[in-house]
Amino acid sequence: MTGSAGPALRVGSFAAFYGDRRGALARFREEAVDVLVGDYLAELTMLVLKKNVLRGKPGYATGFVDQLGPELGWIAERGIKVVVNAGGLDPVGCAADVEELCREQGLSLRVAAVTGDDVTGALAALREAGETFANIDTGRSLGIGTDQVLTANAYLGCLPLVAALRAGADIVIAPRVTDAALVMAPPAWRFGWSETDYDRLAGALAAGHAIECGAQATGGNFCFFAEHEDLGIPGMPIAEIRADGSSVITKTAGSGGLVTVDTVTAQMLYEVSGPDYHNPDVVVDWRTVRLEQQAADRVLLHGVEGRAPTTATKLSLSYEGGYRNSMTVGLTGPDKPAKIAWIERQFREYVADPAAFDELRFSVVGSLAADTTSYEAASAWLTIAARDADRARVSRANFSDRVVELGVSSIPGCYFTTPPAAERLVGVQWPCLVPKSAVRAAVVLDGRTEEVPWGPVVPAEPLPIRHEPADRHRTPVEDGGALVPIALGEVLGARSGDKAGAANLGVWVRDPAAYGALRDWLTVDRLCALLPELAELEVVRHEFPLLHGLNFMVFGFLGQGVSACLRIDPQAKGLGEYLRAKQVRVPAELVSGARTLQAGGVA
């Protein structure tokens, strides 16, 4: 079936991560949907599940099973398909638990498990064959023995999920698949798409990217929230996907939040590393994504183009990266800079030389102002965080206890926000590539296992490891014409997040006529001048004219990833808001789309 004629397939998303809102699945009881999807696997979740296994706990998202139980009756009655990646490290075990739920409730639902992502046992042979597991972001080869790797999961695409649905599965439990694959599979199954229907697959992938993070498409984490009435608790997103791959993004009826071109644009620029969006099933040209407001809470997503995928897929490794610990000291009233300097000297003398750690970071949270209107406003926090391969160096006895022992010997008003804690294990998430030939996906259904081959590929270089900075070392052209003082947040939308050790920062303007001014003004050099923490890092800019936005990849901003990062925001979620808070002078053309314009308070 091709074209946009006929009813759309309504796909609702009820989970964006392991720990998302309880009861979200129940919100779809009164909603007309054909498929329900849930994404449970952030990049570090596999390591978390591995730790669970080592403690004798299940290696899958048990929260999914708990949430599904009370809802199985109406899901079965209405013939709704459920597709999730809650299987984690044990999709077969998760499927068995769901089957037991069905038996207990007298429901004859067929539950399929997808397997084949775990390549831990093949790492040694791959290395012997010449694989270096080069980090996608840094180009460095994996520097540890393959026997030290805790998890090694290749990203499967949508084809095994499609196979499971075609075989008659009502519930599909996947392991590590691409987030968007959960949404791509249902329309590929329903509309009979082939493996080479690249534009249709690309459109479904874009729809999947829009709703895979749940309420982030419906007003959650939305930078322009203050321009609207109380958004309450945003509703769960729904993608109405048509046979031609186009879709309408909307949300559950009667819920909070909103769906606009802006809320969807924010998601389109989130966690995207460049114009070519590589997926195991299709490479999407992200510059072709088009968004149009159809009606209230309805955004049309169309025009997306795709091409054949490559011979490799992403492989996410995790391993132990040492230990970390931290203590936070309260700072109140006057002389805060001097207090911080004193604490740093005391730390060096009594705890350890900062150079002795693999990494040590002093971070100040809050204002350094002295005279304020409240106790809280007069306070700031100094967090001392350390990471080291030597467990003893950051242990409670040698680190956090030692900091606390300085309490009455240190600054006036000294207090600690928590008691001293023991060190905790750091996990490193290592993104690389693996040949698809080393990954064999399969579907387990009704006690039978059927292998699912990869689709066609192109014999080309799989994915560039190093990224070519477009304008990193170019001196910004002097601004000409009228300059307008403004807070950037009045004209720029932004959303940011983590991609292993890199940070992603997407920005856009709402007035298409202002995009040219944004493109010319916000160079990499200017971004680094506005955000000095970026100055010594590799920053790459990508342009998305149809979205009226830019995407910046900041390599190394998060070090070795979320678990190991010592920044106060180890996922870079606030990086975009940090940029929007800057008060600057910008070309007048850039403010043409601003809702309000304030001339005061500009540094």
C-alpha cells in the first residue's frame, strides 16, 4: 500500500525512559490508538540493568511489567499492539513474565521477544579480526581488554520488530534497538512497506524521533513555556502515521501541554549529531524534515527523505571506569569568593592534592551576591567531586569524611548538604561501530526462534568517526547594521542533551525570515565566546534551514559520559537554557520573530 489515502495508524508513546511517569499507559484507555510503544533504554540503562543482574535481579525493565498488568484487559479487547524495548538484557525473560500475566488474566495474547543485540561473546573474535572499536566521537580505539567489557549491545533496527508483528505477535519485547525503531515497525507492518521504502521509513523514523521522548514533544522541557498558560502535566504524544510515511504529531485528548511547530522542532533538534541521521534501516537526510501547524495540537511532519543504510550499526559498550565521590559545602553571605579559595587551599592541605585524582572539579551553584532578600538567595553551594581508578583515593575514609572533618576548621557558616557517603562505581559508555555481519537478530515466538536478516546496505564508509568543523577557527565577521540589546531566550528556542561524552545543543528561530541572521551570527566562535566552557573543546555546527535552526555538537563536554561526568549537569540538559539566558546585542534581523523585545538589562 502506498500514498496517503486510507486511515492513518495511530501510535501512542507511554514511556520515554526507565522511570518515566507511572500510570502513563492508563492515559490511553479512552484514546483511539492502534499501537502503544514504550522506550525504556537510555544509553546508560544497559549498565544499570547489568548491575541489577549482578545483584540477582532481573535484567529487564520490571516497571513495564508492573504497569502493563492492570491495563492488559482493555489492550487485548481492542486489539492494540504493544511494542517496547523493555527487554533490556533479557528480552526472553521479560516476555515470559508478560506471558504469565496473560495466563493469570485468561488472555490469549501472543508475546514475542527479539534477541541478537548482545555481542559480548563476539568481542574477542572481532578484535582479532581487526576491529578496534573506535569511539564515534573521539576516534580513539578501545583501550581495555574485551574481557573487561560489562555490556556490548548493538543497535538493531525495525526489521525484527516488523517480522514479529507479521508473525502475529500482539506484544513485542525488544532489547537494544534504535529508539525510533519502535515507531517505525508498526507502519512498516501495517502498510506492507519493503526494506527499500526508504522515504517512508525515513518519515516514520522522524515521527519516532518526535514521540520517543514522551512529553518532550507535547510541552515538556519546552523553552517557551512561559508564553502560555499553565501547561500542567503535558499529555502523552501520538503519531498518526500515513502509508506514505508522513505523519501528524498530536497528544492524548483533554491533557495538559500543547503540540506546536515549536514543541516538535525542539525535539527534531534534540540528540541529532548531524544532517545524516544514521539508522540501521535507513539514513535520513534531516535537512528534509518539514513541519506545519495543521490545527490546535496537530503538527504535520512530512517530506522526509531517506536512502540505503550502511554496512555497520552502532555498538554501545560499557565498562567500569573507576570510582567517584562528592561533598557539597554551603556558602552563605559575604566573601564567597574568598571562602571558596580558602576551602580549596584546605582541601589541598588536608584531603589531597587535586592533581592526585584522575579528575577533580569544584563547582559553584548559586549566586555569589552577599546582601539579598532571603536566606536562600544569600546562599550558594560548592560541590567538590572527584573521580579516580583507585577506589581508596575517593573512599569515604579518604575523601568525604576528610572534607567533613574540616567543618569547624573552615569557613564561617560552614554546613554540608548531605552526610559523608561511600564511593560509587563509575560506568563508562563507549559508542562505536560494529559490522552488521557480526550481529544476528532473531524473533522468539511460541517457542520457536527465527533469524531476521538485515536489509540491503550500501558498500560505503559506514560513518565518519571524526567530524569536520565547518567554522570553528574562523574569526567572526564584525557585525554590521543595527544591533539590538536582548536576552537570547526572547528570540531563540533551544534544547540540549547528552550523546555519550558529547553534548548536543539545538537552537532555532520562530520567524523563517530571521534564520539567515541566526546562521550568520551564531558561529561556532561566537557560541564559544558566549559559553566559555566550550572554548577548548571541539564544536561542530550543522545547519537545518527547513527547521530554521542550527545544531551544535560539543565533543568532550561530558567527558566519559553521564555516569563518569563530574559536571553539575552530567546530561547537559540545561546547556540550551544557559545560552538563552545570555544578554547580548544581536542584529536587528534576528529579533524580527521575537514575541517581546526588552531593551534594558543588557551587559
